[in-house]
Amino acid sequence: MNINIEFYDICYFMVGFILAVIVLGFYVFKLKKEIKTIKRQYEKKSIGADDSSLRVKTLENKIKTLEAALKKQTEQ
């Protein structure tokens, strides 16, 4: 009788442990997926910011070139 109770206790413990591992595995998988999507969003935003700053620099250089050409034309 005592052995049966211990056997059932061990079985319940193992089943509970396995279920806990499965639930934790799903939770970790979900978190990893969420982290990947957040990283992708961050990369897209940083690439967009780089493009914006590059466009601003390009426009500033064009303005400087046009101002220099205008100044040269007005001197002649």
C-alpha cells in the first residue's frame, strides 16, 4: 500500500514537471518571437532615420553648391 502511494506521488510529480516544462517552453518561444519582431521594427526605424539624415545632408550640399554658383554669377 505504501509503495503504491509513493508511485502515484512520483507519477503526479513527473506529469506536473513535464507540463510545467511544456508551458514554460511555449512562453519562452512566444517571448523570442516578440523580441525578433521588436528588433525588426527597431532596425526599420534606424534605417529610416539614417536615410532621413542622409537626405538632409545631400540637400544641404546642393544648397551650398547653388549658393556658390549664384554668387559666382552675380560677381560677373
